[in-house]
Amino acid sequence: MKNYPFKTRLHKALRSIGKSQLKHSYIVSELVYHELSIKGYELFPFVMRLPGGGTHWFLKNKEGGIIDYTKDQYNYELDYSTAIRRSFLTKKPGKRTRLLLKLMRQLAGQRAISLWQENYND
């Protein structure tokens, strides 16, 4: 089985459950936050209001670098300077985030056992 890059696996996994990257910035940010935090990265969730209504979630690292895997859904540049630092709703990854990770691992040909599951086992 082909080992797709992270972003490709992410979009394929979302499509396999009938979702596009549209409106999924929260679960994608939550997934990246927990996966990289386990590996020692210090990340912070941020949320911004969108011009047409709604919100958009993304991450920043401690140097202020932006990590946003769902920004491509917009046909305009996002103004990250308007974002506010927030926390996720729960300390552990939510159900939809765990499902997304499982699907991504399947696309990578890996078993769905990881540091994530060792640390966040229900």
C-alpha cells in the first residue's frame, strides 16, 4: 500500500467518510495538535471569525509559525492576526478526531495503534 504524505492522507480520510476539508478545521487542528504534542512539539490552538460567518481553527507553534492544513478551502487569504488563542473542548481527542486518525493510519498501511492510543485510551 502506498504511504501517502500527511496532507494527502488527511484529505483522503475526510473524503472516505463523506467529508471534505470544508468546515473541519477544528478536528484537523485537534488531530495535529495531539499527534505533534505527543512527539514533543509545543503548539497552541487559535480560532478566528470568518468574513462570511463561522469560525476557522488552526495552530501556532511557540515561535508563532502557523500550521493550517485546511486553509486551502478558502478562495481568499486568511487574516491570522485576528485570531484568538483558545483551548479545545476536551483534553483528549474527540470521537471524530480519533476516527479521522484511524482512517489516516489505514491509508498509510499502519496499524491503528500509536502513542496517541497509548496516551488517550478511552
